Amino acid sequence: MDQENFFDADIFNVDMNAKILNIIDELIIYMDKDFNIKWSNKTAQEYFSSSREELIDKKCYDKWGFSDFCFDCPVVKAKKTKNIEKTEMAKPNGHYWLMKAIPDLSENGEIKGIIEIARDITDRKLYEKELTRINNKLNREYDRAEMLHNNLLPSELPQTKELKIAAYYEPAYRLGGDFYDFLEIENQIIFYISDVSGHDLSSSMLNVFLKEAINSFIRAPECLGNTSKSKINIVDLTKFIKSTFENLGLPSDYFISLLVGVINVENNNIKICNAGIHCLPILLKSNEIINLENAGLPITSLEGINFDYKETVINLKPGETFFAYTDGLIEQEIENNNDTENRETFGEKRLIEVLEKNKDHSPAEIIEAVNCRLEKKKGDIEIQDDQTYIAIQHQ
């Protein structure tokens, strides 16, 4: 019910209207144009522990325990503007109030009095303060996690006389679930792209775990079946990550999708092992484009499943490029002649077209071409999932 319609010139002489006003939860005060209280409803009398007679002729600020008008007082403003004014105010007892002042005007527009309606919003304000506190705390944690995630990404990519490497990463949200890295170990380069569950603090920590697990494997090869760091077994590395992940005791809905590889810089062979990246890596050859079949289940804590990881060897010849990516690229929605209900995805076909057209370019130029095509097709549509891809080319 609109409370403002309760008030007219003779309202306080009408018994029915007074009865209605007396059952309203808000404090309702009517004062003359000099701010002297002339009427109050039952809720106001109970709150101020005063009878109607005791409140009569008190100044509007007296009832609140003030000696003068409140700062930014809506009652004073309503008298001046002859319009409804409202604001939120804190009172001396720590309560918060939503204050509304409604001018009572005569037929010729002169101020006869002012209606003050006050609603106690203390619970709401305390709830908002608590939400603000929690939100600020989460923002600080997100800031730290975002900084950690970005600091873990490689600042420089390894390059050799015969190999050129480029990478791209774009998070869909403040904290991404994708990650990539390159680690030089003697005459080999370990690389990986990952897509972990979630886009929150947990996803950032899963990527920290992944990086540390790989570093642990590298630091102690003699304990892990590797007699030499120069002969890192990529399947053993994947199984080590899986067993280490299981020991964390995380819930079953936490997982890591991972494509990990090792490059022998002496002969430019690449060995890869796939643990859950369902977008097949691609080999760009001079006369064809090949999807490299290598599939495996994501790294999870689930038991009773055969996690049979396999190795695929790519003999990267001069002029050939190895390209790997996460699903955020091909699953990105694109504009479809302004048909928002039947949008297409960028898709593998468009990706292959771009790669075919640019396969003779450098890795950085190939990635730039993919981004340009994607940006053109998606238009103003926001990124829906993290997009990560790497390109390794034998010059």
C-alpha cells in the first residue's frame, strides 16, 4: 500500500485512517510547518516510550535525542523543495533508519505540515556491512590468488636454434582455470597446458599444485624410476601427478585436465601424454594437418577407474608446427547474424582453416591469426571460458 496516499488535509480527523496508520510498522509523525509534532501513530509512541500527548509540540529532532536538525535532514529539505525527500540516517543508539519526508500542501501549494515516515533498517545495514566485509576479504584473497597465478606463468619462453615457441592465455574470469608452462631441463623442455575445475581460489591452488608436482618429479628422478634427468618418461610424470593428487584427499569434483609433453632439443622430437584435454593437439605439416590421437582421463581422486596413460611421439621436422589448445577456444560462442538464440561456436573447423592458411608463418603469427579470426567472429560476445594455446615450430 502506498503510504503517501494516506495523507490529506483532514486525515487526522478520520478515525478509519488513524486506525490504519496505527497498525503500520513504520514510525509515522505529522508535524506543522515549524516542525512541531502534532500527531504520531502507535508504533512511534511505543518506540519513543511516549504517549501521543507527550509527543505533541515537541520539535521533530527532540524525539531522537538531538538538540538540532540532523545533517541532511529530509524533513527540512521537504519543506524547502515541497517534494518528497528521503535518506538513510544513523541515530545515537546505533540504529539505522530509512527516513522519508512528505510535504502536506494546501490547495495553493503552501506548506501546511510535513509527514515523517521512519523505517528501522538496522538489520539490513548490519547485513550489508557484513557482506561488504566478506566481499572485501574475498577481493583481497582474489587479488593475491590472481597475482600468484600470473606470477606462475612463464615470463619468457625457451627458444633454441631450431625451435620457436609461442603461447597465449586469456582468462574468462578474474581467476582462470587454465595454465601453461615451459621448463628447461638439461637437453629437454617440459611443457604443459592444463584446464582445472572451477574459476576461483581453488583453481589457482590446483595450478600451484600442478607446477610443484612437476618440479618434485624433476628434482628427484632417481626416486621415480628415471635414472637421468635427460630421459624423463612423460607417462611416468603423468602417473606421478595423478598419485600425488590422490594423496591430497580432495573431493571427487576437483580435477585437472592436462596435456604434458617433453621436447628433446637435440633431435626436436616431442613426446606427449594426454590426461583429459579433449581437444586433440594438431600437427601442421607442409602438405596436411593431422590431429594427434592421444586420449586419457583427467586427473582426479576417483578410484576404480583405469587411468591408462599413453605416450605419443612426434618427429617434428623443419617447417612443421605443433599446436595444442584448451576447449575455451573452439567452444567460444560467435555472432550468427544477430540471432542470439541460435549462436554457433567457433568450432574446430574454423580453427583448422586458420591454421591451414597460416601454417607457414611463425608460431607468434599463427597465434595472432587465430586470435584475429576469433575476435572477428565473436564480436561483442564476452569470453565464456579460458583460452590457452601453445605453438612449437621447427624452423
